[in-house]
Amino acid sequence: MTGPGTTAGTPAYRTSRRPHWQDVSAAARDAVERRLNARVAAGSSAIAGFTPGLASVLTLDDGRTVFLKGAGPAQEAWLAQTYRREAATVAALPSHPATVPLLWTLDADGWFLAAYEAVAASHPPRPWTQKDAARVLDTLVGLGASLTPPPPGIDAPSWVGELGVFVDQLGLLESRLGATRTAEIRALARRVLLEAPATTLSHDDVRDDNLLLGADGSVRLVDWSAGLLAPHWFMAVVAMIAPAADGVDVRALLAAHPATRDVPAAHVDGVIALHLGYFLGVADLDEVESSPWLRTHQRWYRDATLRWFERD
């Protein structure tokens, strides 16, 4: 379970170690202000997430706000590449209330910078409530429908190749659940990959710090650093891992929703099993200096997905 003041075993949405707006080079800051046609009056860095890049809400002297992400020459090359890929993905997404539009990108003084609309919303409060889980489920099945078939211009891999590699890692369960139960869980993972067609462009990292809930009832899914082709209900099921760990009856929610009620329970379990395989493989790797809460977060999800099957 996740108690007040925590998120997936970590301090509540206080997990990032990021550069701030003032850490951006003067030449790059000037380029941003020219592109915005306004001066930046203040910058407030996001404190959630596990990627050590710039992520700041900029307040401009004309009253506008914009969300700026980016990476500079002092950071590892993969980070800027990740932000470039995210910007290209978001630019190709169809307009939908659950996405946040890209405004523009900029290369300046060794920095790659991408500006997005600033959203008045916050991450889901923990522990999860049934109401919040239901609104996220409803939004993500709608988003999945809008991304079926996948929009042109995005070269996303199939989930079969991306997630299928984690089936073998489920063998690590034998010492805890025994050979028979482990074989059952591996069979669920293999079955869903074989039986559920990859019809939809899907976010590949649906979790709390990539969800934003608005006071108006809106839900946004952000940080599209990559995508994959998966079943239309994939994102909605993955989003239910944390609510289930917090005690929400997500099986009942999935069974009641028109878009997911016909999804076989074995397929839902198969998606959870694939994620369990992933977290079993990464949770005990070496700590990451630039993202000090990453392994704690992954261990929490490993235990959350494991409890899914221990409750069966």
C-alpha cells in the first residue's frame, strides 16, 4: 500500500534531480525568449519523474505559461535523443483531450528544447480512490480508440518484441511462488502476446507521474518518450496497477467498463505478468546516481505486480 506523503514507495512526487531554468546556458535562454517573444519572469522545475532532464514551467512577463523540457551538452546524449523522440511522437499524435500539444522545438547552444502547453493539473493523489481510477480508465480507453489505427508518421515497435523478452524473467518467481504457479504466470504472459492483436499506438510507460488530473475532471497522459503497438485497452490496464496496489477493486472497474468488459481476465493478467517480468529484471540492478529513486520505484512496482498474483 501507499500511504499519505508517498508515491510508489518514494517521497510523494519528489523523485527527480533536474537542471533548473537558470542552469540553461545564457545563449539558449535568449533563444527561448526570442522564440516566445517574451521574457521569462520565473521558472519552476518539475520534481516528479525519474529522467534527469530539464522540465520547467516558465512564467512569462506577459502572463503566459509554457512547459519546457530539454537537455544540454553536459548531459548524456541519450537524454536529448529521448526528448527529440518524444517531441516527434507528440507532434504526430491526433488532437485529443488526454494529450498535451507540442508548441515547438529548438536547438540552441548545444541544448535541445521542446515547449509544450502548460496544464493546470496535478498528479493523482495517493492512495488511489475508485473515483480517480475510474476517470483514468475511462480517459485511457478513449485515448486508445483515437490511436486505433496508429497515426501515420510514428514508427513504433510491436509489444510482442518489446515486452516478450520479459517472459523468461518470470522464472525468477520460482523461489517465491514455486514452479507450478510460475509456469502458470508465464503462460498468461505468452498467451496475451499471442492472442491480443497490436492494433493501437500506446504509451509505453503509463504510471502515476505521467498522469495529470485536472480539477475539471480531465486526465492527461504525458511524457511520450516512446510508444509501442499494443491492444486498444493496454494503456488502461497498465494504469490500474497502482490503484490495485492501493486497494481499489480494479477488476470490477475493468469488468464494468464497456471498452474493457469483454477483455478476457487472462489477458489482463497477462499484461500484469509482462510488467512483473520487467520489474523482476530491473529492480535489483545497480542504483542510478542521476535518478536516486528509480530502483526504489521499480521495487515497489515489482511488489505491486507480484501481489496481483498472490491475491488470486
